[in-house]
Amino acid sequence: MDFAIAGQKSSSVAWEDLRSERKKKQRRGGDLNKKAPSKKSARDFSWARILFELASKLFLAGVVIYLLYASYNFLTSDPRFQITDVTFSGNHALLENQLLEWLGQVHGENLFAYDLSRASERLAEHPWVLSASVQRKFPQKIQIELTERVPYARIKFEKVFLMDNFGVILSEEKPEYRNLPLIVQPGVKPENFSGERVIQSLKTMHYFNKLSFFEKNPLDIAELKGHSRIIFSTRNRDLQIQMSMETLTEGFKKFMIVLDTLEDDAVKIQMIDLSFKDQVVVRDRIPSHSTSMKTPTN
């Protein structure tokens, strides 16, 4: 009797266990179904946040671009930034109206739109200008600083022109520069002019004029004869020195060797020829009298 009851209880317990297991499985399945929508929601939220951040950045970029455009438009169109004053410094030979005419339109241009680099390049193209610097001065001013070329000599073609110490032709001769040395180069046009030989001639003239022999009557004219000969003349036009362009340095050394002898008879000398090798030819004012002086060789 007791055994039968025990068997029934065991079956009942087993049944309850089975039902309990089924409920647990159903509960686990329900939990899984509840968790799946949660993952999907998190994914959707992540994409929404990315899109929002992207839209925000695009909006901010648009605002910045608009502000930059508005600022640029304001600076380049507002009449308060129109150029009304142009000042120059460093110009001595050139007048301000000449420089403004060379530059072109400046007054009335926008201060920020005006091309400073192009203005500097344009000024540097002027024969008298060695270098130029152009600066903005807020709110309506342009300041220009120049370095002018300095006339070093005059050079005669069909007309007389001024040139600097680099051999650059500046302009036609001006009255205030008539005391400069004169270079005569027959048969050459300004556009075909090469300043190298002329500069060599001027340097040689300068070395001669530093000597006491030429203190009261300096050389001031150099005439180039062909490609190989140059003739220097003194201010009083009473003495000439002939040299070879290929041996200017050697010719000057020969002159220094015989200088003491020449100083004794300087008044009588009409021409000194230094173009010959190892000798100096001196011609007196009497046409038939000339002297040849041997110079020692190294």
C-alpha cells in the first residue's frame, strides 16, 4: 500500500519537473525574443547619431564658408577701403607723377584687391628703378619704397644717354649729370649695347684719375675704337692715352713703371700709347718728336 502511494508521488513529481522545464524553456525563448529588438534599437540609434554629427559638421562648414565669403565681399567692395593716398620714398631722379603714370591706375582701386606683387614687378621694369617694395597701409593708403639706379657715366650713340655701374642704360642725358665721364662707341645702337667693355673702360679711367698725374686734368672721355682699342682723353683735351682692350691691366702697370719720367715732362706730352708689348710710346706736342720707352717684363 505504501509502495503504490510512493510510485504515484514519483510520477506526480516527475510531471511537475517536466512542466517546470517547459516553462523555463519558454521563459528563455521569451527573453531571447525580447533581447533581439534591443540590439536593433541600439544599431539604429548609432546610425542616427552619425548622421546627426555629419549634418552638424556640414552646417558649420557652410556657416564658415558663408562668413568668409561675406567678409571677402565686404573688404573688396566697401568704399571705405578704396585707395586715396599713394606715397613714395627713395626716389630722387624720378618724380611721383612719373611713377604713377608708369604704374597705371592706383587711386580708387580697392586696398585689398590691389595686386602688390604685380605693382612691384612693374616698378622694377623701369630703367631707373633697381628694386621696389609696395605695402598696404590700412585703411586707404599704399606705400612704395624705391631704390634707384645711380648714373655712373654717359655714353654716346646718336644721342647721349646715362648708364649705371652695371652698364644699364637709364635715359637720355640730363643737365645735372654732364660732369660724368663720357664713353663714345661709334656705330652701336642702344638696343645692341653691351656694357661689359664699357664698365672695364670706366674702371681703368677711375684708376688713372686716382693718380696725382691726373689730379688737375683728369681723364673724362673714353672712345672705343673697334673691338680692341680704346683712347682716353683728359678734360682739357691736351693729352690722350691709347690702350688695348685685351691688356688694360698690363697697360696700367706699364704706365706706373714710367710714371716718374712722365711727370717731369707732363706739359710737353700729347699722347701716350700703352698698347704695345713691353714698351710705352710717348708723343710730344712737337709732331715729329716721339719717344719709345722699354718697360721691364716679369
